[in-house]
Amino acid sequence: MNEWEWQVLEERTPAASVNVGGAEVKPGDRVRLRPRAGGDIFDLALAGQIAIVESIEQDYEGQLHLAVVVEDDPGKDLGVLRQPGHRFFFAPQEVEPLGRPPRILVAGIGNIFLGDDGFGVEVIRRLPPLSEGVAVKDFGIRGYDLAYALLDPYELVILVDAAPAGGAPGSLYVIEPSIDDPSEDLSEPALDAHAMTPAAVLRLARSMGRVAARILLVACEPESLGGEEGEMGLSGPVEAAVEAAVRTVERLAAKFLDGCNPDDLV
């Protein structure tokens, strides 16, 4: 590509949308990748994958191309920096529109080897299929993965975890943690992967970018966190609270999708 062609590309404004099979596709939409036969080997390897449209670009001939990031790519955040291997280009006829991404993330947190700390993981395991507008994921102790997920364009994130608040073991709380303390020093975010807490993950996410979603925490008062030797399984009171937590998550997600005022969720 010569200097003139690069200049033409730089002067082009990304398109706001493109028509794909009668459907309007915009940045932020989900698509299923359907690369043409005989195309680039890297594109063919992504056949059938779901991706998020990052932008709609024009080449120097005026042809439109969708710049996408694969939805389940653990390094997808590098795509924002246009790093090779994480941002791909497809013609409009090579994608199948799927609409907007999920609006809600339900995230289970916890270490199953530390007794009641595995509460969030167990709640996620027992959740029935929810609306297509809800993504449900078990993050376990993968704090960095969760922090990156909080930077995605969700509208509501429901964290599920064991958290001591002074109540009787098995007590459930719905808490809205604060993530906008301007006095907090974010220059050195710390996260112990084996002692992950919602506060630590939120602090890490804020140090990396803007957390736009409303954050709620469905928490359970633990009875035992396993001690120094660790422990598998939930205590009786916490085990008894799992089904109630499942219903709480379902209720919060349904109310939000039904248009409930966010201030009325808690």
C-alpha cells in the first residue's frame, strides 16, 4: 500500500452502520462469523465463532469491512489497541447478525477449596437458563478475567459471593458497592488471586478503565472459610441459602430487563 492509499484511509470516517441481509449492524452488535470459502486461513479458523463489531471501516476503494473482536477471546481487550491476532476484518456478507450483546452479566466469585467461599460458584451452577439478555459466568478465583469483563458494555453486573457483614451465617444481602471514590489511590491495584473479593476486583477494573455498568452484589454471610487447611463444601446454613440466592438473581435480572428503575432494584 502506497503513501496516497494510506492517506485516503486516514481521511475516511468509519461508517455508523451497514445493512446485512436486511438487518442494520452497528458497532457493539454481535455477529456470527461466516467467512467465504477459499478465504484467509485465519478467518476460516474463526468460522462459526461469535464476535462483537468494534467498528465499520472503509478501504481506499470504498468497500466496507467489519472490524470484530471474538467474544470469548481472553485477549480481546488488546483488540482495542489494534493488536494483531485479536482484531479481525470481515466483509458484511461474511457475518450473520445476532443483535445486541447481553445487557446483564451474572458473575460467580469464590474458591471451592475454602468452604463457604465457594457460595458464588455454587449459585452459578444451580442457576437455570436465563433470558438471552443475560450472560452467566463462573469466574471462580480468576480476578483479572472478571476485571476485564467489567469493562465490557454491560448495563448491569450482578456479582455473587460470600461476604461477611456481621449477620447470622446464611443471611443474604443485596449490596451496591461503591466504585466511584475519587479519593482512592488506583496507582497500584492489588489483587490476590487466592483471596479475591468484589472490592479488590472493582478496584482493579477501575484502574484499567471505565466501569459503566451498575454493580450489585448478592452476598451470603459465611459460617466457615475453611481455615488454614481449607475445606470442600458449604456449611449447612450457607447451603440452605443457595436456592434463595438463585431466586434473588433471577428476580433482579427480570426486573431490570422489564425496565425497572435501577434505583428500585435494591
